[in-house]
Amino acid sequence: MATVLIADDHELVRAALVSYLHDATGYDVVEAATLEEALTAIADKGGFDLVLLDYTMPGMSLPAGLAKAIEANAPHPVAILSGTAPPEVARRALSAGARGFLPKSIDPDTMISAVRHMIAGHVYRPQDFLDAEQKGLGPIHITPREMDVLRGVMEGKSNKEIARDLSIQEITIKLHVKTICRKLQAKNRTHAAMLARDLDLV
């Protein structure tokens, strides 16, 4: 029986993935919520047939976090899961040694096929996703002040708190956040923070 580790800090998403994968394949599926927990599980198990890592969970980074997992689980494959990463991040992950990239928007049957494909020793490349270009999102130019604001947003601070930290007016912070969301094509400040992390902007 194949063994799979799913590491994702979103409990509901993780539980759904674990349940579906186990029910559809009969695989022994283990779960973790952080990169540290994943590395501990890999060490305890002596390696899994496949490790799936959420790109934005605590401790995860590219390429350092991915490299740690690849080294720990060698020679078995490690792949990336993400609900926010753009195609460029997917390409970087594959270049850094990930054996696959699974967008969380992937349909269930394709996910099962992808998992089996990687366990069999192949690389799973979601070609349609990889070939997609983010319209209008070329080189991202974030000004130093916008970067200061973005750091505050990523730390979960309110506009008022960021304004106080930077000694500028709250309305100015609101304008910066709006500009940042436009540049990143983010739906809101939370989405902007996730994209910034995925793109290693901060």
C-alpha cells in the first residue's frame, strides 16, 4: 500500500484532501500542518511514497523549505499544493526539484491521476496551468513605501496600526493597499498577502 503525506495548515482543506485520497485509492494517508511537522513525520516514517506540501503553510518557502523536504524524503517524490500561487511560482517549484505541482482548483479525478503518476516515478506538470500567463502581471514594481505597507498587511496589522508604525495617515495606507492589490491582481488585502508570500516579495 502506498503511503502519502499531506501537509497543509488549512484544517478543512487538509481533512478533505486526506479523506478523498484515502477513500479513492486506499492509500495510507498521513497529515501535517506545518513544514516542521512534515519533516518530523518523514523522519518517523522513514520516507513516504509521495509528500504533498502546501506552498503557503508555516515554515514553507521556495527553494529552501522545498529542498529540506526533498532531502528528507529522498529518493521518493515531493510535490507542491497551492491555491494561490501563479504559474511562475509553479514553474520555479518544478525547477527547484518538485516532482509535481497541484493547483487546489484541480478536479478530483485529475488529482488522483496526478498522485498515481508521481508515485510511479513521473513528474506531474499541469501544462494548461503552467502555460497560462497572468494577464497584465509582468515584472512587479513595488515601491519601498508599498513594501513597508505590505509587510504590515502580511503581519495581519490593521490600516490604523500600519499608519501608526509608519507615522503616516490611515487614508494613505488605504491608498497604498489599493495600489498593491491592483499590482498583484489581488481580490483583497488577504489575497495580496498570500500572493506576496507565494512570489517571495517580502
